[in-house]
Amino acid sequence: MNKALKLKIKESIDTITEPWAPVEIGWFNEQVIRLALYRGEYHWHVHELEDEAFLVHSGELTIRLRDQEDIVLKTGEMGIVPKGTEHCPRCDEDTYVLMIEPATLQSEGDE
């Protein structure tokens, strides 16, 4: 029998020891919820097969996009990057982000 799940974000944040190293905090259907500390800039990458959703728990995140206007997300805001879209997350201050994505998604991207 499956059990209902309560996610404790604060407790999960306390387990994060380094930036850009997501921890899995929940699963549903074929999706995984990952939580990460973002610090500075990640690298440009693309996910050819999966969309990616970002929910800012605390801080401010800019998702740089090659051919579109950047997405700027503040605490409590969510953004979606469609598959095949080259992007580069960055922030000026430590930011905690929940990523909701297919379990098959590679955090590093395809490129």
C-alpha cells in the first residue's frame, strides 16, 4: 500500500552540504522533486527530452535563455523551461530551489 507523503523542506535544506548538488525529497507518478542550493552560475545546458520546472523556495533565481528573455523568479515563484531550450541558471545570493522534473532527467543536462 502506498503512503501519503509530507515533504519537510526546512529539514531537507539542512541536509544540503554543497551548491548545485540536488537531493531527492519526493516522487510522484514518473516525476521527482529535487531540492538544491544554487550559488553563482551553473553552466549552459539543454534537456532534449524533458521539460523542467523550478520553484524558488527562498532567494532569487535568473534562468538565462539563449533565444528568449531571461526568466527572473523570486521566492514563491515558479518557472518552466521546455525541453530543447538551452538555459543557464544563475543567482547573486544563495537560493534554494525545488525542481520538479521527470525522474529520467539528468541534472547536468545533455550538453
